[in-house]
Amino acid sequence: MAIKCSCEECDLKDLFFQNVSTYEMMSLCESRVEKVYKKGEYILEQGKFIEEFIYLKSGLVKLFVVADNEKEQILAFAKPFDFVSLLSVFSDKEYSYSVMAVEESVTCNIAINDVKRLIRENGKFSMGILEKMSQVSNNVIQESLAIRRRNLRGRVAYVLMHFSDDIYKSASFELPISRKEIAEYIGMTTENVIRALTEFRKDSVIKIFGKVIEIVDYDKLSQISEHG
């Protein structure tokens, strides 16, 4: 019997199709819900009760925590086909971080109790979930280490290259986050980020047209990213 889900090319489909029965897959396809979020809307919120297993189908989101001083610390950015709820969805009853859309995004949501039932009953599915959790955690750790070992100019260059190479696959793109959010991501002040971007523009490494960034000298930006 043909299984019809609209996730034709995604890790979610691979994770479930490879490891669950046809009956289980049909049940999941019928019960899953797609949700659309505008830029600035919360997809999940720190401290809220965990009810869903959430997968990013399209768009771009930021994962962040709010400290006691009410300042945000951005942990990572997630792009399509990322599992945005995996960092805490099985470790606690409440989310330990927030996820917000930084551009219009669509998620695929499955009731967390349905996923937990599959984990209890299906060893192969459990291993698949563990692998995905490890990948998400490792990506966050590696990104954090990559940023922390760079100086200010290197950190800002790293962010620009990350959006160019990993997210938009283009030397010209509309930066979806503010200078303040870049600062929250790399652990610097907004003023330092603005100064670094201004220096890159004056040195003809990039061009800035409002929110649009065009990388003019990719090799130079790469050198700055690595060596400051």
C-alpha cells in the first residue's frame, strides 16, 4: 500500500520509513501536523511543557537560551531538514531553550507520546533517534568551539561564510538576523559587530546593500575567518 507523506526528501522520512511498519507509518502520516511561522514567532519556548517532536521542513530558525539577566545567547541556527527539538525533547518535561523563526518557516510536528511509544517498542527506531540526537549535539558543540577560537573579525567573517556556504549557497544573500543577533551568537557587542562589518566593506571584502550582503573577495574573507 502506498504511503503518501509530503516530506519526499527529508531525514524525517528516512528516519521513520526505514524503521517502522507500514501501519505505524500510515498512523504517523495521518496524525502529523504542519505549522507555518512568520519571522519572529516562537516555534517552541524555553520553560514550556514538551508536547511535540518538531522537525524543520522549510525556512530558518535560531535556537537560543535566555539567561537570568534576560540576555539571549544564540546556540545555533537550524536550516531545513534539521530536528529542532532534539536537544531537550527526551531529557526533561520542559524545553531548556527556545526556537524562533528568523524567516518564514514550516515545521512538521508529531505528538511526543507517539514518538516515545515507538522508541519503547522499536529498537531500530530508537537507534535512529539516538544518532540524530548525537548529530545535533555535536553540530552545536562544534559551531561553538569554531566561534570561540576566533577573534572578533574572525567570528564575524565566520558567520558571514556560514550563511553563504551552509545556508544560502550563494555569495549574495539577505542577512536574516540583526547585528544584535550576530553579537549574541558570537559573544561580542553589537558595536563590535558593526565595526567589523564596516571594516570589511571599506576593505572591499564585502558589499552591503541594506540587509543584503555580497561577498566580493571570498578568499580574503576566508583568511579573516581563519586568522583574524
